[in-house]
Amino acid sequence: MIVTTSAPRPASRLLRLAGPFFVLLPLVSTGCGGSGATDVIEASTLPKSSQVKLAEDYVIGSGDQLSIFVYRNPDLSEGGVSVRPDGRISTPLIEDIVASGKTPTVLAREIEERLKKYIQDPNVTVIVRGFIGPTDRQIRIIGEASEPIAIPFRDHMTLLDIMIATKGLTKFAAGNRSIIVRTMPDGKKQSIRVRVNDLIKDGDITQNIEMVPGDTLIIPQSWF
């Protein structure tokens, strides 16, 4: 008699994929006491009032692409300025100025102040051409997503948008045990259980909650 068994999953793959989940597990723990414990709620019961109020103005982040336009001074204008990893940019006559963490309007006014030493009444416009944004406004997806990734937040971005961006789940995913870890305005962590399988396979729209800048979606691995 020949007995066949399914091949075990490689240990290296299990550790590699499960690693991020176990690192963040204390954040979503519901154990007794302890300052690391968080409130855990179901996505289908998430009250609208729990949504974090979003900033109205876009904030520049490292990796963004900017256009700097100086009115009547084409030699001082730059059509493609990258925000460096240190958060700074360089433009003609201005070697370094911090751009990350500022709105385009605030940055434009600071550039004008710098340029007043060289030209009279400078008029500067900053336009964001390529969006990445600061890290605290990105959405991170880790674990058993087909393509774990950090993506820039967009207004009214939902869980379904996130799953489309990551091209769904792996065959090892326990999608209905997924957790969104969210930082509330008071600094506390909130964990939201989301049933990703029910959303993308059964169309359960109660699971399609709106994301908030800084959210981390953890998709655990199924061990069976």
C-alpha cells in the first residue's frame, strides 16, 4: 500500500512570512492587563465616530516629486525636484531646505523668504507631481498578502482598495483573522478585526471599512 502525504511547507517560508505577524502580535493582544493591550473591535460594528479626523492639506514626504515655479524667473524654477531621504530639497540659489512635513503652501512661503536676498518680491508656487507622503500617512500591509507593501494614503481609501493594490491573498492566508492596527488621536492603539476573505470572496461590504493614515493591516498565516 502506498501512502501519500502533502509536502510540508518549507520552514524558512513559514518563519519569513509569519515573522512580521509575531513582531506585531503584542499590539493586537487582548490579554489581561498590561500597557501593551489594545481595544479590539469588529469591523462590522465600527462606529463612524471612531474614524480619525484627517488633515485637510497634503503634507510633503520623502520621495515626493515637486515642481518649483518662481514667477518671472524661469532660471530659478525647477520642473522636477525630488524630496531626498533626509526630507530636504535643493533648488537654484537654495542649497538645502526642509520640505518633508510641510504643506506645499508653507514650503513656497519659506522659499520666497530665502529668495528675497537675491530677487525683489519673489512669488513661488510649489506643485506636488508625484505622491508618496510621510510615513505616518502611509498604509502598510504585511503578512500573507500577495504583494506586501506600503502605499500612500488617499482620501476615502477602503480595505478593498488595499487588497486590490496588494493583488489579494496568498493561498496560505487566514484572511478572516486579519487585524488592522490603528493609532488613535490620544496615542492609544486600536485593533480592528476584519474578515478579508468574506469581503473579497463573498462581497461582505460590512468589512469594507475606510482606512486611516498610518494603519497597518496584518494578514496572518493559516497553519491548517
